[in-house]
Amino acid sequence: MQPATITPFHKQQPKSVFIIDDNPMMRSMLRLGANEAELAVLGEAGTAQSGLARCTQLMPDIVLLDIGLPDGDGLEVLAQLRDQAPDVFVIIVSGHNDQAVVQTAVSRGAMGFIVKPFSIGSITDALIAARRRLAARQ
């Protein structure tokens, strides 16, 4: 009998993220946070339409999603993502921080909400927490 192969814990955790934000500087900061959290950035999009299409094609573990996009509402993208890819962990990243917006995001399936402006550390911490929560589901 051969010994069982043990996969290290970090190899079992979710590994990928996709970024949807219309601001290139924000995308860059989010990418840095993802790199710090040891997540592979599968891609980025600056519009709702391209972000939704690419996410459903690439199926990342985590999506960082802005609400204010030039061609649509990020909350609507969130609802569509949850319909098309129910296992994707979506974290909203937005300058909108009023309670109604946060409640709407949560009711549509957001698993986290980060308010702009943010630090790289807060993004990294949120992504590490998301990885842990997703790993616990598996």
C-alpha cells in the first residue's frame, strides 16, 4: 500500500482573483493587494460588460468589483455574477459607503465590502479572509 499524498493547506486554498474597476490606478492597487495575498490575477476589466463576460469565462475564485462603472451598475453586475457563477466570492470595492448601498450589495450576494480610499493592507487582509472562507466551504 502506498502512503497517502497530502496536499499542503496553501495549495488547497482558492488561488485566483479578477478585478473590475474603471480606474486604472485602483486596478493597480487592487492587483498589488492580490499579489500580497498570493492570489493570481486572472485579468482586469474597466467596464461592467467586459468584466461580466470575462468572469463567467475565466471563473475566478474571487472578484473585486467596483459599483460605479461607466457602462453599468456594479450592483447589477453582482446580481448577474451570482446567477451565472454562484460560487464566486465577490468583494465590493466602492466609494459609496452608505448603509443602503452596503445592504443592497449584501442582499445581492456580496461577501465583503471595502470602502475607497483604502490601503493595500486592507485589500490584502480582505483577500486573505476571503481565501479562508472559501477554503472552509470546500
